[in-house]
Amino acid sequence: MRTREGGRIVVDEAAVIARVRAGEPEAYAELVRAHTGIAIRAARALGAGADAEDVVQQAFLKAYCALGRFRDGAAFKPWLLSIVANETRNTVRTAARQRTLAGREAAFTEAEPLIPESVDPAAAALGAERRTALFAALDQLSEEHRLVVTYRYLLEMDETETVQALGWPRGTVKSRLNRALRKLGRLLPGFEPGGPREGGDAHV
């Protein structure tokens, strides 16, 4: 079942998962359509680069195979993104190559434009410059710090979704995010992330 909310199509995830479990595997396509965009953004932001689509395809397959273990009442997106993160990590390690900063940023931007076409060109240039600097700084963080910043700010996930995606206690998410932001503050003078409010938007 799908409804429209704020111009977006919202899928009743629990109902779709129930249909899949009841022997209607084709219903899974609704979840794939609903979450492919953010899954590709996550894979590219975490370093999958040109392999992002393959990573996401494999993540959806693994998620499908694991639906029997999916906890009723849980949110599908954070669970899926945790699988995407694992697949990205495995792909990068197997490839044994470092993605270039320019390629990684371009791939992330191509996945879903972050700057509206109506914005002032000067402001757009400044936004692109800040994003380039942010990606360079993120590469200097530990994997745990890079993950928590990516989920909270690049993917605009709220704290509850981040907790679910990372599988960390809420206090751990808060403390690691605070440490990561302090490090980013040292690497990027004047860095002031507009943190996502619960249910709100984020701006980096």
C-alpha cells in the first residue's frame, strides 16, 4: 500500500513485508523502488563509487533473504542501510583501492542533487566548495566517525534511525557524533553543521 505525503510516495513497509512473507515476493519491488535512491547515496557517500549500484543490488538481495529475521515493527530503511554499509565496506576492501575524493563527491552529488536549480549560482558554488572540503575532512576520520556523520548529515537521518542503522546504543551514537563533529571542526575552521532535528531537515 502506498500513500502520498508531501509530494513523496510513502510505502506501508509493514504491509509490504507481510505480503512478501505470505508468499507474494513481487511485493518486495515496492520497497526497492522506495529506497533505491537513498541506498545508492549511502553507498556512494561511504566510498563505493562506481560500484554503488552493484552494492545496492546485493544489499537488497541480502535484505530480501533476511526478511524472515526482520523484527516486526522496526523501520526498514535503517536496517537496509546497515546492510548497504556492510556491503560497501566489503566491496572497498575486496577492490583494495582508494576512491578519489573528486570521484566520490561527484558520484554522491549525481545520486541526488543537493542544490536546487533555483539557488543563486554564487551560493551553489559555495555549497559545492564546502561539500568538497567536507568529503576531504571525512576521509580523515575513523570509519565509525565517518559513518555517524554520513547518516546524520549527508543522509539526513534522525537520531532514532541512526541508532537502528548502526546498531549502537543511543548514548554511543551521541558521543561518537560529538567527537566526530569536534574533529571536523578542527579540520574545517568555521564548520557549523545544521544538525537534523527529530523529523526535520539537515544542512551541512
